[in-house]
Amino acid sequence: MPGTSRGALGLEMFLADLRELVECESPSSDQAAVARSADLVARIGARRLGAEPERITIDGCSHLRWRFGDGERQVLLLAHHDTVWPLGTLATHPYAITGGVLRGPGCLDMLAGLVMAIHALADLPERTGVTLLVTGDEELGSPTSRALIEQEARRATAALVLEASADGGALKVGRKGVSRYEVHVAGRAAHAGLEPEKGVNTTVELAHLVIAASALGDPAAGTTVTPTVIAAGTTSNTVPASGSFALDVRAWSHDEQLRVDRALRSLTPNLPGAAIEIRGGVNRPPLEEPASRSLFERAVAVAERLGLPPVSGATVGGASDGNFTAGVGTPTLDGLGAVGGGAHADHEHVVVARLLDRTVLVRELVAELREDGT
């Protein structure tokens, strides 16, 4: 195919590496499983790159970093090796390729993208000025790796994120920011039959607050405020004295995140005697389109020059570690990983025929950006 002649890119080796990773289950919440996965990623990376990674363990979570050269103008490739699938998923969702479609837990999100990053770098004649960071807790919101990601982004001229593409292979040029909250309510217990009037009913207060919080969304601005998990009370005949609900907030701009944050913190109780506590806040800043524009234009030009499939762009509601790199001001392009669908779902899959051309695109984009920084 066009653009593959530079080095040793080969589908057979690619699929062998990907199968190993898919069959090494790595649920984010199981640190022992993530550590085993990190060991495997290190072996595969060392085999292909001829260099051992630095193993970085933070609060028990395993991350890996390959840094080629010591300069302060790095091109950062960003991937993660944890998945959402629990141990034992392989029994019902085994690795398989049928009709050009590859399936298996975590194949799209984002083990194929991780293998793409390794193979793209393996095929570069010169890697000086490139860093590959592979984290182990992205699916949890990156609680242990966020500072590491931001540290690497600050020394990078560009961040390329190997998350899966949007529909049809589109690169992700914008992502909503994410805020997460827990709204806690304290009331007063009482017997629901004998003297309910002496209680302060947190279930009723929560109902008022859920409606008020939901109203903070702005469809015109694309801001969503979604109540999710809710809990209150102890027994069916007791006025509940405590309760809480969770909120998922998504917004295209930091200003919208701040607007919702201020509004939530200004909520007041509806029932006399009730008390409200707001916990949480902004989890990931948005990846706004200006942060991606120049890199997207370069990707379009690379694809045209090499005769690769045309490159398009899309904005998506989900977040990734690219939100963090963009949040510290580093130009960021996301969705450079595999083409497929069904992330986090039973029909998760990768289109095998698109693996090599996507890897070539990453390789050539890294080569151009690396040359800019040398």
C-alpha cells in the first residue's frame, strides 16, 4: 500500500503483538493485572524498539515511558494499556478475526492504538526527540497519571493521542471537558408512621436538587448536566437522614465548566433543616478545536502526500488524556488510533484493513514533527 515502504511495517507482527495484549487482561481497577500488562507492554516495546522503558509506579499503578533523547522539545505519543473489561472476559469475548474484523476485550480502546504507537516508532529511522508514555489508569480518569501526563506535555511541542478514531476513521479534533460531582444532603431521621413531621426528608430534598442541577445544562452550548447514581435512606419506615447523588457534566469550553461549577455551589436547600455539601469539580479540561487545528491540517497533508485514505475530523463528547495535554497548552491531536467501533461494549471491534495505513500516518506525522523540533 502507499506509504509503507520506509521500513518493516508488517501486519503479521502487528497482529501477533496485539493478540498478546488482548489476551493479557488488564482491568483498570485490578492493579496486579495492570502490572502484568505493563510487563508485557515493556517486553513487546523492547522487542520492537530495542530499548527498555522506564517503569513508573504511582500509588501502585504501573506506567511506562520510552524517552529518546533528553531535549525539552519532545513529540509526545500518548497511550494507555488498561481496559474496562473484568478478568474472565476472554471466556465470552475471545480474541478472534472474522471477515476482516478483529474482536477481543480492549482491542479498540485502546490496545490497537498502543501497538500502532510502538510499530510507528519502530519504523522511524531516527527517534531522537520522541517520547512514548503508556499509562495504566486512563479508564479510571487517570488519578495517578495525570500529573505525569501534564509534566510530559509541558516539555512537548505536540501530543499525539492513540485513542481510537471517531466514526469512519475521523480524527478527534475536539473533546468535551468533564466535571464530576457528588451532591450530599444531610437531614434528620424520624419514624415515617409515628412522627414524619419531625424529620427532614433527604429524599425529598434530593428530588428538588436533581431537578435544579439538571436545569443547569445548556443544549445550545452543548453543555450536559446528567444526574446518575442516587442513594438515600436506611429502612422503608424511616424518614431518610442522609443521601447523595452523582453528577456528570460535559462542556465544550472551560468557561461553561466554570459556569456550572459556580451554579452548583450556589444551590441552597429547599427544606428547612436540610444541609447540602458539594464534592468534586472539574476532572478534565476540554480539548478545544484550536488546540488541534494545526496538527490536524498537517495530518491531512501527510495523508494526501502519501496517498493514504483521506483524513477527516470530528468533535466528540467523551474525554481522554488528550484533554490534559491540551489543558496545559500543548497542541494535541486525538483519535489517531484504530478504526472500528463498540468501545466498552460487547461489539467492540477493529477493522484490520485500516491498521497499517493508520500506523503509517502516525509514523510520518511523528517524523515531520520531530524534524521541526531538531
